Amino acid sequence: MPQTYQIELPAADHTILKTLLAYNTYLRSGGYSKYTPDDFTSDVKKFGLFVKDKKLRDIKLVDIQQWIGEIKKVMKEKTVSRKISAITNYFNWLTQENVLTESPAQSIRYIRVTSPLPDILFDEECQKLLAAASADPRSYLLVFLLLSTGMKKEELFDLKLIHFDFSDKYAPELWLKHTGKKVNKDRKLKLPHEVVPVFHEYVKRYGITDTLFPYTPRFI
């Protein structure tokens, strides 16, 4: 029989580690991206290990500041910024659930990090990349879609066969669909007509029936 877990509601006398299952469940039901629940839960767990057996009601601003000071020694600013976001979100959740009257993280300042501009591939480089991927329709289609649409990795993994419209083979289209809070990012993209034959070859050779790339991020 499948194993079931009892989700215990958080309480002020709980440790952080005892609340992680409930917190992860909250994130999964809150319209966040598919990666956020596990990423935020992992970040909060690391802070929980730092404060050890300290009860939620006893955690103070200084505890969070000390932890941030430690991770700044070994992590990049962008990573630290994400972990601060996770901790802030976690304690805001506890206040929303009336576990705490106020968040000890409310005065923590975000580290705003400007991501560097990406390197731009010139046309000749794009053609070399496509040529290198052309030995296999899966690799070629993957590279072709990324180069022609600029979609994000998360959007790539959400692609399904029904999102492609080849009713006009000379003007194929792709719907990028989102859920939850990102539904406003839905958009329709025009695709080069060259995508049609390689798309069909890939689907046939690899037996694709629903999700276009049913693989792990590491595999991709």
C-alpha cells in the first residue's frame, strides 16, 4: 500500500524542521513555479539546521542575520538573495497562519542583484550549433526551438504536442502556456516553417505522445 503522511499544522513551539512538510504543501498549492516549492523548502531547511532545536517563537532577527553572514562567505550574491527570499516567504507564511504575531525577517533587506547580460550568438554561430545538433532530430529540435523562440527552460519542459499548431504548414505556431501566477505570460509564437518536418521526425522516432521533452533537466 502507498505510504501516506500526516501533515501537522505549524505551531510556535515547533522547530523549523518540523514544519517543512506543511510549508512545502503550502507552496505547492499557492501557484508558484514548479521549482519554487523544493528550492524554497531546501533553503529554509538549511536555516533550520543552522538554528538547530530553537523553537519558532524564539527565533530572532539576529539568528537570520548570523546565518546570512555565514552563507555570504561561500555563496554568490544571487544565491544569497534567493535564500533571503525563501526565509522571508517562510516567516510571512507563519504569520499568515497566526503561528507568529510578526516575522523576525521583516526588516531583512533584499540583496538586489542585476544579472549580467547574456552573450549573444551571431548568425554564423547559430548555424554551427544547429549543424552540430543535426545528427539527431531530438537534439536538433531542442536547439532549434531555443534559438528561434528564446523560451526559458521551464517553458521548454512544459511543452506538449497540443501546443503546436501546424494547420498552416507555411506559418506554424506555438502556444507557450503557463499556470498559476504566471498565466499572464501565455503567448503565441510564430515558428519558422522548417520546424515542421523535424518535429514530426522526432515525435515518430521517439514515440512522443504528450509532453514534447519528457526528460530531466540534467538529461537536457
